[in-house]
Amino acid sequence: MAPVVTSNANPHYQKHFDRLFALAKAGDWDGVGNYEVKGSNSYSKLVARYQRDLLALHAASESPAW
């Protein structure tokens, strides 16, 4: 599940989290990696971190088991 934006001032960021989650769920890892995150405020940084975390999780799942 994507993170949930609870800030009343920033509900429009929810669409970014939801879009990244949908791309990842569909297995569109190029789409996740190419998703453009704009801005430098706290929520933009959270979206960018979520994007990096999704990509790292995917990379870890593709790595051979020890």
C-alpha cells in the first residue's frame, strides 16, 4: 500500500504516491525509475524517497539468495 498523505495542506501529493505504487504493483520498474519527481519541499522529498525505496526493494528481490 502507498503512504497516505494526512496533511490537509498537501493532499495533492497523494496522487504521486498512488501512481508510484500502481507502477510498482504492475511491475513497471522502468516507469517507477523514470517517474519525474519535482520540487524540493518536504513532500517532494518524501515522494522521491518512496521512489528510491521501491527501486531498492525491487533490486533486492531480484538479487540471488545467499
